Amino acid sequence: MNLSTQQALQHCTVCPRNCGADRISGKVGFCGAGTLPKVALVSAHQWEEPPISGTRGSGTVFFSHCNLRCVFCQNHDISQENFGAEISIERLTEIFLEQQSRGLHNINLVSASHFIPQIAEALENAKAQGLSIPVVYNSNGYESLDGLRMLDGLVDVYLPDFKYWDDTLAVQYSKVPHYAETAAAAILEMRRQTKADIFDENGIMEKGLILRHLVLPGHYKDSFRVLDWIRENLGKDAYVSLLNQYTPMYHATEFRNLSRRLTTFEYDKVTEYFLEIGLTNGFVQKRSAATSEYTPLFDLSGVKSAATFQIRKEN
């Protein structure tokens, strides 16, 4: 672990919680993450957006812990119950290079914000050893500008959520204050870093930004406000993925609106509004995506040894 990584972890402000935990001394903050990166699964993801998964799959690396507490999280085993294995930065570097050697389109860092200093160091090492495929940063959108700037020049494609516009919903469902303003600032920084959306001859994104928004049951009008912000701040050509995959999981059944699946009417309202306000580049999902069958199986495949890697079809 290099000196800059150690310094970043001694008084942690890597995410917007700014908890100041001395992770080097074994203290943990809101996310619960320690000094070493913790990974639950290394896999080939076949069911991301087409410019990410393509035909050969996206090289996902699922990190444990999270700085949100989403009551409906499909990955709660790793995000809130913290399943996973701690690995060295050297091993993380190896994982990145192994994913490239498998012929996957990219490296896909899933929910990695609380490990940004360690990931930045591993990416620098991997690039020095020949890593050349795009790096995708797959985020819940709750990111600090300081954290994102550590990734400037290391990440090629940003794939953030924009979960909520209404702060009441963000606090109630994810225990996160000021989510919309924080995510909006983070997304603008992601856009600053990537500047333009660039695709290769096969339609795989090499550089750029795709925003994800999960439409929640009972709250489709909040989705309108998110789309309004995207249109006003990123323009009509911004790439937006409207997710229809909401499934009541984890503690979701404790909330009346979240205890059911999204209706076709609600999802259609959002896709219609997308077109109504002039947005042009969208990805949509079929209703069949709303099932727990697509939840990844977190079993440490590929984490400790390349021999345990398996190709998985996940959503």
C-alpha cells in the first residue's frame, strides 16, 4: 500500500459521509470497510447495458460494504451483511489483469466508492503492467468529488445510479441525506472527466457516461424530476438506462409502496416522459427482468484464485 493510499485512509473522507474514520488503525465508519479491499465475486457479466456487456461480457468485480442502506437492495448479502474476502492491493491488480486476459470487454467496478484509494493504486499498477481495456465505475451515485478526482484518468466509463430526487425518499429508503444534490454534483464531475461518449466499431463504450435510474413502485413522478435534471444539465443526447427490474427484497416489504412490483402503467409513464422531454438515447428493460433469479450468487468465485472464476449470467 503506497503512502497516498495510507494517507487517504487515516482520516477517511472518500465518500460524502465524511466520517473521518482512521481505517489504518482498524476503525471503521458508516460503510464498515477496513484497510484492505473486500471482494465478494469476480465474474463475467452478460446482462449489463449493451454497450457494457456486448457479446463477450463485462468483467465485474463486486466489492463488499456500502455507504447507503437501501431497504430493497438485491445485493444486501455483500452491501449490508458484508460478505466477502479481504485481499491485498497486489491481488486486486492481478484480478484486473486476469479479467482482461479472459477477453472481456472491460473491468467493471461494482459499488466501489469506499475503496477508491486502494482501487486507484491497483489500477495504476495494472495499467503499468499492460491493462488496456476500459475501466467502468459502477456506482450508486452517492460519491464525493474528492473521491472521484482520485479516479480521474483511471476510469473510462462511469455508470452511476441517480436513485431519487425527493430527499424524503432517499432518507426513508436508503438512510442518505442530500442524495439528489450530492449525486448531481458527482455526475457532473463524471461528465467533466469523460467529456464525450465514444464507442468502438462494435458499439462497446470506450469512454463516457451512462446514467441508471430504477423506477420505484408508487414513485414514478419522482422519476420525472430525475429525468428533468438529466435533460437540463446533460442534454438530450445523454445516455439513460431506465430500469424495470425492481423486486421486493430484503426489508422492502416493511414499506407499503415497496412491497409490490412496478406496474406496466408506472414504467410506461416514465418511458413516455423520457421521450416527451426530448431525451433520445435510452435503454429499457422488459418486465421479465423483475425477478430475484438474476441476483448474483456471491460465492467468492475468482477472488482468491483465478482457478475459481466462473462465467455467470447476472442482471
